[in-house]
Amino acid sequence: MRDDEPTPVTIACGCKRTLSDGAIVREPAYGFFANLTLLFGVTAAPRRIDYRCVQCGKVVWATSDPKAIKDATH
């Protein structure tokens, strides 16, 4: 096994990208009412942050922790 390959306990997508890889991007996920406020120009806090691989499109990890959401959006 190479040093850069994910281990069985490492979070990785199907194309072996890990959270520390540049191909993993943060995508905020909003609820219905938050999307409605966005139409009026009011920014709402996302309900979840998804970490998605841009290569294969798989969500590698998602969090709904308020502290993690605040850190990811500020």
C-alpha cells in the first residue's frame, strides 16, 4: 500500500480522495424556509455542510454541528 492511499478508517470517496484533498469542496445545504429567505436577499444559516468530491460527486462527510457550520461559513 502506498503512503498516500486512504486507510480503512480514513474517510474517502470512491476515487480515494480524502477530506484534506483539494478535490473535496464544502457545500452548504439549506432547508425550505432558508431557501425562501435567500430569494429576498436575506442570508440564512445552512442546516448542514456537505463535503463533496468534485471528481465522483460522492458526499464524503456531512455535519450539522452548529460550531462546524459557523466555522465553515465565516
